[in-house]
Amino acid sequence: MGLVGALLIVAVLALVTIDHAESPDRYMLGSRTVPLHAVPLRVDSAGVLPLRFVAGWRLTAPDPRFGGLSALAIDHGKLLAVSDSAVLFRFAPPSGGPAMVAISDIADGPRSPSLKADRDSESLARDAFGRGWWVGFETRNQLWLYSPDFRRALGKIDFTVKRWPQNLGIEAMLADRDGLILVPELAHEVVKVAAGKARSEPLAGVGFNISDMVQLPDGETIVLMRDLRLTGFDIALGALVHTPTGWRVERRVPLKLGVFMNVEGVTAQRLPGGATRLWLVTDDNFRTPMTTALFALDIPSGRWAGRASR
């Protein structure tokens, strides 16, 4: 790729990823279920090794809210995604036949319901005590706990807008019985929230921004990393490891999924026979040439690549 082509890619991606933070641009349209169209995508399987490429799809749906997917989870066998304007999407993994997606708005949240910047939901985690779901709002640096159907807000944690720079707050979140584990997009620290207190430890070995994180069935934590470079988006996965001096990201796996694939969400599913499937979703920013895409990648052994025996 020539220099002019590389600069053009960066210019396009920089333009489409700009958020207009204070324009009224969020409209709640109620709950509805619409057809989900999944067009298969081709990816070079060598570009995700040692993971195994299973399938990829470009997703579209006849609803203006469909897009901006920023976090992913599995709920009762279906994929649950949240957009960066607090919209929920529930759908079964594509299987080649007719498919539907259930779309609903999260009514409660920070500040104004008409501003996307106020409802910039970027992370999602099931509450470890069965109370519902945690959602992280990046721009306002808040965590909200919702009932299982997302119809009621049960509580919130406010880090104040000064905790992290605007639009560089919480992007990745895990919940366990010891509390919440958070990583801001800047990827310089890991924050543990427990018993009403937040404790920060340094994070090293990243070099990318962090978009999401997931705990594998064997207990290991994997982070999703991305960076914007002359060749487009660089995407990688890596193991998040706690050390005596803080946290590190180790044993990276670069993913070559496409120049404009802005991968923002990841979740894990245990498969029969011991393998683990990773589901990844992209944020289209509601602007071409970016797209909403879903990828399925398998960890054949069920254990992260390069894991040392103990």
C-alpha cells in the first residue's frame, strides 16, 4: 500500500470515528422485533491463527437504531449487544435461515435521554449476584446496574467526569463476586471496585487502546485491543494477567479481519468437547465505509494460546 492510500485510510477512519458530543441525536423508538440480515464475510484463516476462523457476517436490520455495537454478551443462548447510544439487541447466532433481532432502548441512564454522549454505553457485564446487568457509560464515567429486563435502574456508581478524559473512560468490564474489574480505553490502569471502594493498579504491556474484555470458561481473562494506524484498524486479543506489581497483557494474538473492522465487543461461549468460541462484533459508527459485522473464532483447546502448563 502506498503512502497516499495509507493516509487516505487514516483520514476516512478519523472522520467516521468523530463523535459530536452535544447534538440531540438519540431518539427512543420503543421495543420491536425486525428481520436480521446476515451476509457471509470471507476472512483469511491464516490471519487469526492460532485461533480457528469459523464464520463472519455483515449484519443489517431495518431499524435506524441498528449499529454502533460496542459490547457483547451471551444471554440464554442468544447474543446480547449494546450500542453506544444505550440500545439493546438480542439475536441468535446466524445459521443460514431467516433470523430476527429484538431491539429495545435502555430508558434510564446518565443525564439527558436525548443526547447520545450522555448515554454512551460501551461496556456490559452480567451481575455476579443475579440482580441483572451492569452497563458502563464511557463519556460520563458512570456504571449503572439494571434489572434483568433492563426496564429498571437498580443503582449506579459515579466516578465523576474528571476521573478519565472525555470519551476515554470505561470500555471493558467484568463482574464477579469480589466486585467489578474495569479497564478504561487508555489502557493504563485496571480498576477494581469492591465494597464501595475503587482501587487502581497500573496496566503494562498494552500499546493499544482496550475495547472490551471477557473471562474464558477456564477463568483466564482476555482483553480486546485496537489501534488506528496507516493500514487501518489493528486488532488483537491478549491475556490479562495480575502480577505483584500490577497487571500486564501477555500472549497476544493479532487478528486480521479487515481494514475498516472496528472491533469493539467480545464474549465467550463454551462448546461441547472442550473448545471455546469467541464472538466479536464491530462498531460501524453509523457511517460508511465501516460496517456492523459479527465474527466467530474458536480456541480449539479451550485454553488461551501459549498458556504455560502448571
